[in-house]
Amino acid sequence: MKLIKDLPVVRKELADWTENLTWAHDGTLYLTTVPDITVCAPVYNEVINSSKDLFHIKEYPLPLVNKFEYELAQKNVMINSVPESFIKICQASPVSGLLAVLTNNANACVYNGQRLVAQLDQPERTLEERAYHSLAWNVEGNMIAIGNEACEVILFSVHEDFEDAKFTHHHTIKLNSAATDWVTKIEWYEEGIIISLSNNSVHLVRKDDGPKQIKCPSRFKTSDLKGIENNVIITSVGCVHRYDTKSGDMTSLSLGGCDNFYVVPLPDHKTALLISNKTSCLLSLGQELRLQNDVTISPHIETKFKKWNNYFNELNNYETNFLIHGLATSPDGACLALVYSIDRLSIRYRIVSEQQYRISFFPLGKCWEIKQGSTGLAWYQNYQIYNKQLPHNFETYEGRLNLDTTLCFTSYLQELMNNKRMNNLRFSNFVEQEKDNNLYKRAVYDYAVAHKGEVANALDKACVQSIADLLALESPITPEIYIMKGEFIDETFSFHASSNADTVQSEEGHNWKRCRATFLPLITSKVKVCPVSNYRIIDIKQDALNDYGWLTQTILQFFNNQSIYSGTRML
């Protein structure tokens, strides 16, 4: 399969040797550069010639704090030097826009956009117990784990609402009561939490069991950890280990050399890709561990390496090397993003303005499908990386969804957004000219019918009546004349049956665009825009003039950040 052209990142310096890339559920790439991280924000373009058309690269300064600025450590004296803070590791929430980061000063912070939401800490504990060196989100995104210098993993629960997120201490896992090893890596997957310590031992914490050591301490550094169904894959220098969570057996296989290997789970869950700076191979996860030739990534990397040498090292005057600085799988596991650089081996002075890194994108399977793990532009990225191949579970539906109308309205909308038919329809808006969402309209109509006695607000009634008119269905409510207020003008509206979803006429004779979430008139200029459909909705956070009811208020709050029509982040 032909690859999309690489995304160049120029004039940047990376913060870490290996772990520099994170791929968020909305398609955003976070690159840990110094002094500020770099964000590759997903964008929508109908014509895609290279990965430059899929991402907009920009610096992303975050307000960093250092709780140890006036503290004096007795063991980790590096904290006492108080260098300028920068981000070493960042991990995006799998379900929301939250971003958790670890700084070089052992601080753990969580951001929503560029706003600091929380600094994870337990002020009453000792300094070693408050210095953090690893973190990971759980699969559902409602908990986060951080590892300290006292052989502990601390779990915080996350409570999000429309306005903010709150973090509360949930549980502390002590791996060894006598040890003072640092927790250096945490991998959270469906079966439990995989934890690596500074003595290179590995522990597994399952939901219904306490911590269990599955790999003994070693002098060889643990390179990577991954959980793949009933297997825990661990790589160290020149070796790969597989722990079977059902049988409790550990098997090892020599990889040769002294390379550090990354582990990349493949979509079939039966094989994993092992990749280093010099080689790559496939690891078969059957009853016996077997190595196979890599035909997924290796041929493309060799082509890039030869092409670079043919241009910059035509006469073979010096050696060149291929360095991987980080990799990340897409939120649904269908694609791989890899940060690399190719350079000659020589002693020379380098400056940041000469630096160039490239991000390459690889399909990991023969096809892909729409999953709940990703939304919006992440689907569109898969579509382009797979050479405009439609997802194999793609079908277009009309009609209605059989959702549970006894739920609260927020939970009902959440169930609607997680519905497979709904996501298929939202993806179709990326590739088709007509962009609409009748499933959403019918779902809101069905909920209003089930709760028609609770629809008393004039704007709620206007919303329900408009949707009923657009669907050519009988309205469950009796409409009223209502007033919409803007910063500069107030307009009065009455109900005349209209199938026009774009505009509505006021009693004063003026035509106004509709909010495409509530289908109320857009009197205000304070709006949010869907980048795919260009449809606008009222920004309720900035509209204090209109008296919204429970129906319209919940709709506008719920879809303030995520588009109904494409699943993308609203602008």
C-alpha cells in the first residue's frame, strides 16, 4: 500500500530519546519538544496531497508549575537544582480533551486546552512519595495512574462535567513494602496495569487481584511494555518476553544485538510488531513465540533510508543511521505514526535551526473500521492513510435508532454518540457532498415525545417544533411565539411549518440562519463552527441573554466541543 507523504517537523529539539509522540482520540499529535511541546492539530481538507494537508503544526506553550521549587530532597538531589521546567512525557485522555503531562521536575499536571486543570499531588506525604516519573490513563478515561519514587502507583479518579474536571485520590498500590525503587513505566490495558520499576522488574496488577511480579529484576533495561489480550509483552536489550495471564507462564526469545525494541500491537491481536533503529520483525503470539519477517513497516523504512542516501550520500563517503525518536498507534489501533531522523555519523556542531524530524504514517492492516476509540478527524486520517479506503463496517442508514428514552438526557446523547449507525453517518459527511444528520434529529424528537410533559420552556418547544417540521412528523407539543435575543437586536418568531434546515424567518420579515443543533435562529455572533460541514451552533458559554430550557441547554452544552455532524472538535 502506498504511504502518504511524511510530515516534517523543523527547527525543534526533542525532550526525550525515545518517548516523544502521543496520538489523541480526536487525531491530535503531541510531540514533546523543548521548551514547549509541539502540537500537530488535525485539519480537514477535501484534497489531500500529503500529511501536511492533514495537520497544522504549532507550538503549544503550557503554564508549568513546580511544587518542589522550595523543597529540599535528600535522595533525588536532581530536584534540588530547580532547572527550568519542561515536559518529558505527555499522555492524552482516551475519551476527552484532557492532557496529562510529566515534567523534568517530577510534577504531574493535567490540562484542558492550555488551561491547567489539576496538579496531581498528595501534599501530606514525603517528598519521595510525591515525585512522579510515569503515568497512564485507563481505557475508559475515568482514572489515571502515576508512579512515584517509593515503589507505589497512585490512582486518581476523574470526574468531568461540561465546565471542569476534578481529580480525587482513589487508591494507592504498594508493589513492595521494603523497596524504594522508582516506578518508571506504566501501561494500562483492558486486563489490568503493567508496571516496570527502576530495577527492571515488571509487575502486573489485575482488577480482581493484587500486584504480582511477572519478571524478576535484571541489569538490562526494560524497553517497552504492552498488553495484548491474554499476553503481556516485555522487551529488554536484545530480548522479548511473553507472560501468559491465563497460565502464568513466562517465555523468552532472543532477538540478537543490543537494540531497544518497541512493541506495536497489530489489529488482529495475534501478532505484534517489534521495531528498533536497525531492524523490525513480527512476533507471533501463538502457543509458541515465533519471529516472522516484517512486511508491514520494514520495506517502507528501507525505501526511505535508500532514498535519503541516494540524495545526501551519493558517493557513500560516510555512514548514516536511522533513529526512531518515538511512535504511537492511532486511537483505534489501525495506524502507526513514527517520528524518525536520518543523519550521518560524524563529529560536527549542530544547531536547532538545522534540526529536522519527520513523522511517517503506516497502515497496520489491510482494512480499518470505525470504532469508539477514535472520533472525527481520526477517522478521516485513517481514511487517507489507507489510500481513501472506506471502513469495512461502513454502511449508510436512515430511519430511527432504538435508544433508551428513560435515561437522563445527557446519558441519552452520550449513547447516541457511541452508536455505530450514528458514527457511520457522521463519517459519511467527510466523503459526501450532502452533510446532514437525520439520525440525530429523530433521536431528539423521540426523546421529546417520551418527555413531552417536561417540555415547558418556549425555546425548548421551538426546538422540538422545528425538528418535527424538518422530519415532517407530528409535533408532540403546542408551539408558542418566542423571542431570541442577540447582542444588538431582539427578534420575535412564530411557527410556520418549514422544511428549510438552513434559515428561518422572523415576524419582522428578516431571514436568519439556524443553529444546526437546536434549529433555533442564530441572532448572536457567539457561535461554534464545525470545520467539516461549516454548520454553526450557538456557543452557550458566551450567551447569557436567552433563557434556555433543559432540552436546548443540554444539547448546546453537550455539543459545545464535539460536532454532531462529523465528530470533530468545534472551532
